[in-house]
Amino acid sequence: MRKDEMFDTPKKKVALDVTNLDNFVYDMDHCIKCKGCYWVEHTYMPGVEFSVRCPSNLWNDFDSYGAFGKMRIGLAVNEGKLKWTDKLLEVIYADPLCGACDVGCKRNLDLEIGLSLEALRIKAVKDGAGPMPAHKKIAKNIAAKHNQFGSPHENRKKWITKDVQVAEKADVVYFVGCSGSYVNPEIARATARVLNASGRKFMLLPDEWCCGNTLYSVGMIDEARELAKRNIEAVRATGAKTLVTSCAEGYRMWKVDYPKLLNIATSDLGFNVVHLIEVADEAMKKGDLKLTKPVDVRFTYHDSCGVSRLCDPWTPWSGERGWMGTVSPALKRRRGTTGLYAQSRNILNAIPGAKFVEMPRKRENAFCCGAGRGTKEAFPDLASFSAKHRLDEVKSVSAEVLVSACPWCKSNFSQAVKENGDNVKVMDIAEIISAAVEL
Amino acid sequence: MSIQKQAYNALEAAVGAKYISDDPAICEGYRSGPGGYESGLGYERVMTTIPGAVVMPKTTEEVQKIVKICNRYKVPYVPYSTGFYGPRSHCHVENELLIDLKRLNSFEIDEKHFYVVVGSGVIYSPIQQEAMNKGAYVIIGGGGAQASAIANLIGDGWSPLSHRIGLPHRRILGTELVLPDGELVKMGSLADGSDPFWGDGPGPDLRGLLRGFTGLRGCLGIVTKMAIKTLPFQPEPLVPTGIAPNTALALPEKRVKWVNFQMPSKAAQVKAMFEIGKAEIAGAVTKVPLFWRAIAKAECKEEFWEIWGKETEETIKNFFIVRVLLIGYTSEEQMQYDENVLNDIMTELGGIARPTKPSDESWIKNADSAGMWLMCGSYVSVDYIIESLSQATQHGESYADLKRKYTPPLMPDNGDPGWFQSFELGHQGYSEFLVYWDQDEDTTGVDHFYLETAKMNIKERFYTSLLGPHQPLYLTGPMYGPNYHEWLLKVKDEFDPLWICHPPVPLAHDEFIERAEWMKPLKDWESPKKLPMPKW
């Protein structure tokens, strides 16, 4: 290219650092309202039904609830043109940060929508406006009881039953998480059984604390960072080489947000972070895990956000932006391509006697259950709406069972099923694998 | 900013409290820019503002009520379907009501008679999928799979598929239009209460109120429902494959197939398009800008510039591709026949077949228009014409010449003449010229270029889309009329005497020139001292 045809654009420093919203001004002001964040990717568009992938903007139709509206709002907040109000906080927080918008945008534009939304919440907290009252309660619970439900800390290992073998010392540590420990012990037990059946010896942390997913997600970054440091040190102290989760939210937190909080790469954690899906898939391929017991159901699978579009590993990046918005050094964008899409389906297609059917919105286009990242606590109506909308899709493919890979999804869907009086059973992937294993 | 309380209360009664808001956080979400189609330019900065309130009707009746309330309380309003079409579809005056039409999302398909009936909030890609489920297809407009089908059809409404499917006004069937004062007009066969199978009305064809070449930008009312013609397609499924961003439709190659040919010259390229049309084969015949191929190859913006940086004026000058979509509408044998004919044409003209992926990433179900912003951050299809095939190519070249003067801020593109293709089996040639820039730079040159294109078209006698409300009316009206502008203003005055519907369109670009100091040196045409419209 001829130099006289190019501006000599001054370079600006920029970093993928969510503690400063300024880093995402370029992303916010280059949103073009194509609504790639809102619609199911057009190649996969199933028709007029189930055509949307954004829970927030389907729950509330005003543009402000879509990422394209929030990008404009983010700029106005950053420039001090929009004051924090209850409505503004609702717009910012009535959102499960499910990442559908982020992968949608990165189909064509590569704007950092997800990070912009996280940075906006962090700014809300810094400005003294956020988070929502329900989130503050969770923060108190975590500070006092080390779990987000405020349950007695001493009950954390109550999920363990006699048929589950937990090692004193192993290369693998199973991080159960608050939900598995207190609300969905059946998922923790099923996970342990699958690990046992796979011959994967595992231990637990001597004193497991909350992962801090909600704290980070609502912008309480200082509190989340302290938990990250504490938990990482706790795992390193065990000498474990691998950390397994059965919670998609926890998986994302460990694999992506802890490194982000500490400005390190996922590979610098000092141990691998994997979800049970990966363990089971690998064990099946090696012949260590055999699914032989027939499970006579027609079921479908919901890609939980944390094991799909949100789980690309984290690498810190800082550099400069110059001519035509190009950046240097090279930036490998996180586009949600390394989600556990294939691994989960390898497993599900191997369940004997069962019929696995896909929903119209799948993988990176999946419609979030609406529970995660502080949404269910602060906006239960949105969480319920999203789950019921997704259940309509489950019913559209005549599935008897809905399988997901996250206790938050399971709880939220189960509650919606109960409220609807639906004839759909909700299971975790650990449970359906466990059901197919001869013990 | 907000609208009068009495008007707000009346609107709230019409739609319910859940579907109206004047909260600043809600209104801010409806800001036009700074990014987007034509955004980041002077027009967006000078002529647009956030709404005073936003209302979301569900039905045509609610739209009528809203419009009548606006007339009663003199609240200016703008209809808005998806907001994708940049500043033009956003509020232009203070305390304006934005009528967000996304909840008008009704959809019906008539499989037997080949049409769909859609509301203003229905976009293209779901329509295409529903049509394909029933053995039919529509156009995915160049504006993108995400464009409201109604908004697109009353504005643009074409794509490479127009080679076979035809021009938009032929596909607009029965239509419901809420006039600026709230009166309902039913067009075509709907006028006598019949099914919406036919577009022409029993009297004068009122579709002219919706669009001419490229539409009136929402200043003559609100289309709430439209029947759109579909056409028969082949029955094999087109299967989505891949994980974003690398997704595509896998094509059943015996029934649907893209084929690329490298032609030896511009003349051979045009001749090939003409002959393909004459033989009445193919579903699409097009030539796209070379930089689109670079976009398709690149994994990211930085890689695009690496790839594009290797191109020269010479490579652009010698890029004579013809891209043909073959469709076996009726059978594999028909497809084979088409391919044989195509190969005969290409052999005669020296076309060499190039390897082509057995998939479609755009046009059939997904127009990747959003990808146009990847390279520079800002983009607009500055102009398009429908002429003869040979004339269409000259249009692009004249634009490329003018563009050099404004590069930078425009993207260096080595004189690429843009996109051209066959419409209606080669009876028309279509040319579209696209420009790209970075909105963070000084964009004065882009504003100037935009205006200069109108003057160039007048000089070169190109009949273009940038007439009427798309450029200063007093610049283009006298040159193309000679009284085109006067008639347009008479129509506006007759149907919207208060100028309550999206003011100051159709004089918005005239107003822009008056307000933007940096545009004044370019004003060399006559206009009234005071523009003939009410001030809002």
C-alpha cells in the first residue's frame, strides 16, 4: 500500500484489562447494531421460532437490554453522560453474561463484547452503584461461611456417601463447588461415581471455599481476586496436577477468570482445569469408562455457557491499537471455538438405549438458562423466563429428559419444570453417565 | 429530554406501561452511533439524537393509535425496525418518539401460493429457512440476513439472487401502511379484503408511497405488514456446518453449487454475464470486490491487512472473476444442463474454472454484511445503480477515480471498482460501490466524498440510488426532475402536513449541509433561504 494513502495514526495503549472500561471504548463504539449478538447465527437460523440467542433482550425487548444497546450505554457511562439509576443497574445486571453476544459479534467483527460488559459491572461497583442488593447478600455469605448460600461451612462434604471413594492423596482434585456441595449433592455423587468408574483416583481440597463466580461476575473484583489467590494456592499446596469440576460456572471461573484476575495465562496456573465432560470423554476413548447399562430415554442436551462459548483459555494481552484499529502484538481472540461441544456429544451419543436429539439452538448458539452470574438471585423473573423459553424448545423436539453440565442450569430448569407442571426430567451429564455405568 | 406528559400517558394507555419508556437508560440504547452504517460521520453527529421516549407496539391497530396520538399532541416520531440502517433510521429532532416495531413479528407462510406475510420486526434469515422448509426461497438482502424484510424491501431488497428472483418491487404483494396521520391503507389485493397474493392495487399503484428506487426513509408512514413473494427452490436440505466464526451451509452439489471463473478481460466478464442471462440459467451471477475475498480468507483484521497489503493496482485491474450459483430447481438433470451450458459459454469466452468450496457462507441464508466493518471499523455502500450490464461496470470505475482524491480517510483499495452483477437474467446490471474508513480519524473527507458522488453522478448521467431524500433534495431534484423535488415535497405535504413523521426527512440532507460548517464550501446549488418545512 502506498504511504500517501494511509493516515499516520497515533498508536494508543490498550489491554484486555477489565478493571478499566477505557480499554473497551474501541469495542463499544464500533458496535454497528447488526444484532449478531441477538439473533442465532444466520447460517444456523432455525426459522421464526427459537431465532434469538440473547436471554436479556428476549426478556425485555427494549434495545438497551441487548448488547448493542449496552455498548452505547457503556460509552455514555464511561463519559459520565449517564448517571447510575435503578433502571440503569437493571439494564446492566439483568443479564447472565452468557457469552452468546460475544461469540455472535466475533463471527464477523471481533469486538470484545463480553469483556466490555464485565468491565461495565466492575465500574458500577467502583462507582459505588453496583452490585444489586441480592449480590451483596451473597458476598456476605461467602465472607462469613465460604459458600454463597450461607450454609454452615462444616456441611460442605456432607454430599459424600459410602459408595463414593475419595482418596487422601491423588493427582486429581475434584472441586465440588457450592452448588454440588449444598444444593445439588446428587451431581457431586454422580461425578464421584463416574471418576471412580473411570479409574481416576481423586481427592478433595482439605478446606474448599466458594470459587467466587458470582463475586467476579457482578463486578466485585477485589473480593473475587482474593478468593482466586486463596483457592489457587490451596490447589497448588495439594500437589494436584489436574482440577476437575462438575460445574460449568466453576469451570469457567477456574480456567478463565482466575487467570484474568491475576493477569496470568491459564497455562500458568500450575495445574490443568478440566470439566467432568473432558475426563469422561477421554476415559471412554481409552476404554477406561464403559457405558453399558441401557438408559431408555429420549433426551436432549443444553450446552451450559461455561463449558461452551465461555471457556476458551485466557492469555493476558496488552499492546497498541493503531491504523484502522489494528492491534499489535498479535492478539488471539477468544471466540468460543474450544467449547466442549464435541466431547459432550461423544458421550451423549454413546449412552446405550437412549435417543439423543438436538435442539434447534445448540453449541455456540445455545439459549442460556438464565440463572448464572448473579442473575437468578437478583432477577429471578428473568431466570425463570429464560428457563421456560428453553423448555419450550426441549418440548419442540419431544425430549423426555433435558441434560446439562452445570448445577445452576439443573436447578433453574428444575424449578421452571415444577412451575410449568412440565413432564420433562432434568439431569446433569454426570447423572446420565452414571446411570449408564454398571457399578 | 422527554415527550409531553399528556402524550406519554395516552401512549401508555395504548400499549401498556411495559412497552413504553422515557428512562434515559432506555433511550440511550437507541442512539444511532457512534458505530454502524454511515455512523461516525458528520450526518450522524449533526443530525441524530436519542429519542425522548420509545414505544413498542404489537399490532397495526396499536401503531395507528400511536400515530394518531402523535398527531394530536404534535409529537414527532420515527419508525424503527432493527436500527441497522444507521443514522437514517434514528431520531433526528429533540423530544421525538421512536416507534420500535420489533414486536410486530407475525409470520404466515402460504406454501401453495408461494408467499409469506410478515410484520415489520421479522428479519430475513428465519424467512429463508421457513421458505426452504416448504420448497421455496426468497432473497437474503445485501443489507444482511439481520435486516427487517419489510424495511429492506421498501428501501433496497436485492442481492445476487436477483439474477433469478428479480427486483424487489415485483415481490411486494399485499401491504398494510399506516399513513403519517394514522389512517390505514391496504395495498394490492388487500384493498378489497382478499388474500395478499397480488401487489398491484385496483387503482393507482400506491406502492410508490413506499419506495421509488430506494425508498423514503420512513417519512411517509409505517408499513406494518407485507406479503412477500417466494419462488420455488430445489428440495435438498442445505446443512449448516462448522463452529462460529467458520460456519457455512453445506450444499447438495448435484442441486446447488457455486462456480468461479477467471475471465481474461472486463469485456469477457460482462459478456459472460450477458450470455448466462440470455441462456436463462443460474440462480446468481456476480462479481464481488477483491477485498471481500481477503476478508473471507483472513482470520482477523490484522491478517486482512497483511493479505490486502500484497495486492496492487495491477492485480485489481486484472481481477475479472465471474461467480455463478447453479441451482437445479427442478432436477439434477436440469442442473447438469445448466452446468453444460455454462461451461460452453465459458469455453467460448476463455473463462477458467477456479476451485470453489462446496458451501455457501453468504447470500443463500446469511449475507455477511456485518463483516464489512471488520477491516476499518466504518463502512457504507455509498451508491448503487441498476443499468445495463456494460454501463454498470463504468459506474464502479468512475467512483474508483473519485475515491482516490479522498484516500485517506477512505481505505486504500487500489482502485477496486466495487461489486457488480446481473439482475433479472441479465436484463439489468447492478453496480454497488462500497467505501471504508476509520471513524476515529478525521472523517471530513468522507462527508465530502459522499456529497461529491452526487455531483459526479449528475455529471456522468448515472441514474442512481442517491436521489431524493438520500442526498440534498435541492441538489438532485432539479437535475433529475427538473421538478422531482417539488413533487416529492407536495406528496410529503399532502400526506403529512405537520411533517410529524421522521422530520426533517426528505430534507434532512439539505438541513445537514446548512448545519455542518465543513460542508458549506461544497454547496454550489440553489436552495430556498428557508427550507419549506415546519421546524421541530
